[in-house]
Amino acid sequence: MKVNLMHGAGGEVMGELLRVITNLEHNNAGGIGLESLDDGAVIPLNGQNIVFTTDNHVVSPIFFPGGDIGRIAVCGTINDLAMMGGRPIALSCGMVIPEGFEVADLERIVASMDAALGECGANLVTGDTKVLERSALDTIVVNTAGIGVAERVVRDNGLSVGDKIIVSGTIGDHGIAIMAHREGFDFGGQIRSDVAPLWPLVEKALAAGDIHAMKDPTRGGFANAINEMARKSGVGIVIEEADLPFRASVRSAAGMLGLDPLEVANEGKVVMGVAPHDAETVLAALRSHPYGRDAAIVGEVVEGSHVVMRTAIGGERFIEPPVGDPVPRVC
Amino acid sequence: MKVNLMHGAGGEVMGELLRVITNLEHNNAGGIGLESLDDGAVIPLNGQNIVFTTDNHVVSPIFFPGGDIGRIAVCGTINDLAMMGGRPIALSCGMVIPEGFEVADLERIVASMDAALGECGANLVTGDTKVLERSALDTIVVNTAGIGVAERVVRDNGLSVGDKIIVSGTIGDHGIAIMAHREGFDFGGQIRSDVAPLWPLVEKALAAGDIHAMKDPTRGGFANAINEMARKSGVGIVIEEADLPFRASVRSAAGMLGLDPLEVANEGKVVMGVAPHDAETVLAALRSHPYGRDAAIVGEVVEGSHVVMRTAIGGERFIEPPVGDPVPRVC
């Protein structure tokens, strides 16, 4: 069997590949390990919960409306730490650069990483660089790994019946921005990636109430994240379509592109399951931060095993995890 | 200016690129950061020294005599942790896989990683996988990052005049094995990569005496490592050529390939500067471990700023850091 592009798409097919890649005996350092396929691992160390995570970034193009590969590389890892309840402390950066790459572009990427780090008090402390022949690689690959510390670890599998589902803002912005840019559509700068480091936002939310589960809806989008949370928690979820926040421009661009905004990546959003009595205070905390001003309660956890959406016109349909990813090289 | 292959070679030219890549304001989490360009970073956390490091691996071919890209990916990071005095605790793994890659090869790579982890009690706890079109990438890229804990941090810049220089075994095995294999030379299985996880060896050495500085001579080989240690420590070093351990087969293959074994990568060796009164006990500790049985005292730290080798025939020559790397894609 050979690896194909569907294996990297973050959808169901990817599970086959993950079973191969995660087939290690030495997969857990006494906390949460590779076997859990959560946003990161947890390592208990001297009475602290060290959160540890990594991401490769191959987004194309490397500069796009609202961000670039440097900002994504830093934010992707900071957000995975934040999803586990981890305050980001230190990041590593491994770059593989094709020969012929412009050093001026590298300078822009590094400056962008630095700015994103500054937004949440994290530091990039160690790195490695390899250069490959142009015939071997046509794009820069940026890996980041990150260390954080969690006072209280939050999982993606902690949903309870009755929890309110909150999203921290508009859905689909990143994936639609990338695709619209690739296709050369001009929306007058209205469609921009949402890529952002979420720790300051998540920190406010954690202080405001009892958050049972978090996940950032990156590859595979909201559809993938909400299904993974439901499946791992052993619950069903009902989503109210009318409550899902979308930018009008993103929705119309998605229509033109033939994409479902629920299935494309976000890079600056969090999906939460919150204890019902705390939902309004957590929502208010999110809305008090610029990255959470469009936050909304969009649904509720129920008994069952499916994610159902009550549509705006009064019907019901399942939200399924996407089989593949309609937007390759989105992050 | 554009990036070229020399920028990734681990020699002097790479410094230009590193000045761009490390130009961040947010580069240190209160300990040893990116600015030091050591084998890893140190983050003081709750009274502990957390060591953190990362490496990208693009070795070609991915399977070679003595190892494979999986073993290198785990050992490279474990060894960088060990060089800082860090016991390896947890690793991350980010893979970028070209479509068409054989899943059976991936299984071999993962099994090899697992075995290397098992040799030193570390665990691979978190990961990420991307799949790229074959037109974008012709090889698997494996990034590993790692977390360790150091009771006492060891730097690469701690050499003092009078220190003995110890290498833990034969020099040049990995680079020459890769090149001989690529060129199709058959040495009857005598030339094999030395790739190995060094923490158990380093742990013995640390317990045996006062080690002032450590570095693993990977890209750029012994010549690069010893010069970097001397330059950062502000000292000179005299090396006795007659005391440098080489496999005869490696030396003759290096001659046939036109390579200097001092300038090619090792993946299972450490270069140490040891307080003179402890040199013999540290040497004995190294030799008591299979990965250190060919350890030798090869030189001494002196006043000055050059690395000089007293040749076997009674002359002297400088050992210079290689300008580029004679062996591309060696790790």
C-alpha cells in the first residue's frame, strides 16, 4: 500500500495512516501520550503538567491574505498547547528550505513568527535548518514544536450531556481565504485568514468557567473537530445552524468555490464544550477579547453518537467528518 | 539573495543563514535560548532545567547500513538533549510524506524509532503528519523535537585550559557509510553508520567526572564540532592525530571517496572536554559501555584560538571547520 494525498487530509482516511505511525510501544511519558491523538501530549514532571505538541506547516502560498507560513507555524503550535489548557512557554522551529528560496522572504517569515510569539509571551528557543535541492522540494517546510504548562489539563474528550457548545468566532475564514487567493478571486480584502495565537483568549475563558473540552478546528474544519469531540466523549451533539457565525463574504465565496465552510480549516478559532451554568460567563469572557468578539453558543451536547444540525429552514442533517480535505496544503 | 545548498551544510557559510533565522526578539525563555546556538535550549521551570531541542532529518537513502531515517531522527534529538546533560523524557515527531511512499517502509521506520526510544527510556508522545504531492517533495522529512531534564546543564562552550579532549569512539563512520553506500561500494558490511542514542553512555560519563563541555560531531563532523567548542570557549586545542580512533575500513573508504573523515557526520559519538584529573575515570566509564568501547583521549585545551593537529608523521596542521559539507543529505 502506498501513501496518498487523502492520507494527509485530516479526515477519516487519515486514521489508516495514523494507525501505522502511532504504532509504538514507547508512546507515553506517564501522562497523555500519542495513543490519545489529542492536540498535544501531557508529561507530569515535578508536580507540573508539561504540555508538548508539534506541527508541520506546508501551506501554499506561503504569503496569503491575513498571514503567512511563519504566523501559522507559531500559532498552530501555540493553539494546540492552549487547547490542552497549556500556557505556551517555548517553541522550537525546524525549517527545510529549498535552494533558491529568497532570503528576504525568510526574513519576513521570521519577523512574522516573532510578532505572533510576542502576542502571548512565548519564545522560540531552539531550531534546526536543512537546505534541499530544488528538485527534491518545491516549498519551505516549517515544523514547530512547543512546550506549555497547564494548571488544569483540558481534553478534547470531556463533553458531558447538557454542555453548551461554543465557537469563538466566524467559521471557515482561513480555508476559504487560502482557496479564494489561489483561485485569484478578489473580494476587496474582505476575506482574510483568521490565523491568530489563541492563548490570551483561552486563558480568559478558562478563568471564566468550567470548560469540559476544547479543540481547534484546523484540518477538516468545524465538521471534523466537532465529530472528533463527540466520538471521543461518547456523546451526541445538536448544532443550531442559525447560530453558527459566518462572515457573509466567506459564505458567498465558499458557494462560488463549491466548498462547505464547515469543512475547511480555521487557524484562530476554538470549539468548546462548557458546563451549562457557565456558558454565558465564558461567552462574555471570549467576546471581551478581539479574537473572540464573534463568539457564539451554537449547540448542546445530548445523549447519542451523532452530530446533528438543525438547519435554518427547520430541517435536520448530520454533520459528518469530511472524508478527505477539500483544501490541500492549507496549513 | 537566495538560499543555496552551502547554507545548509553545517559549515561556516551556514552562519549567514542562521543570522537571518535566529533574528528574533522572543528567543529565550529565561535560560539558554536560540542566541546561543548550542545543541539545545534550557528552560528553567519550577526549579528544574528543561532541555528542549529539534532536528529535521532528510537523510538519503532512508535505509542505509547500520540504520535508517527513523533511528537517526530519534537518536539525533536524544543526543542533542544528552549533549546538554539532559535525560531524554519525551519526543515529538512531525513527518512530511510524499504521496506514493510505501506504507511498509513507514512501518519499518516507526519500528526503528521505537527500538531507539527503548534503548534510553524515552517516549514519542505527540506527532503530526502531512502528505505532499510527489511533485512537491521527493523524500520523507522527519522532524523530531525532544524534552529532557538536566540535573546539571553542560554547554559546548565550557572548555578550560588543561582540559583533556575525549572522543567516545571511531570518527567518520556515519558519513562514510552513507557515501560508500550511495556510490555502490561494497566493503563486506564493514562500514556501517554509528547512529545510536547516547544518553546511557553520557549518563555514565557524567557520573564519573567533571565534564566541562560536550558536543556531538554531526554535520561538519569532528572538524566542525571541535572548532565550535574552541571558538565559543575562547581557547585553542591541540589534537594528536595518532590518538584519533578510526576504523581502518572507514579510513580507506574515505581515501577512495576523496573525503576527510574528520569532516563528515557522526551520529553516535560525543566530543568532551574533561577536567584533567577526571579524564581517566571518564574514559573508563565511556569504555565500559558498548557505544564507548573505542573512546580515546585525543588532545588537550591550550591558550590560543586555533585547533592544531600534531600529525602522525611529526608535523602540525590546523583543523579548520569545513566551509560546506562534502556529504549532502547525510542526516
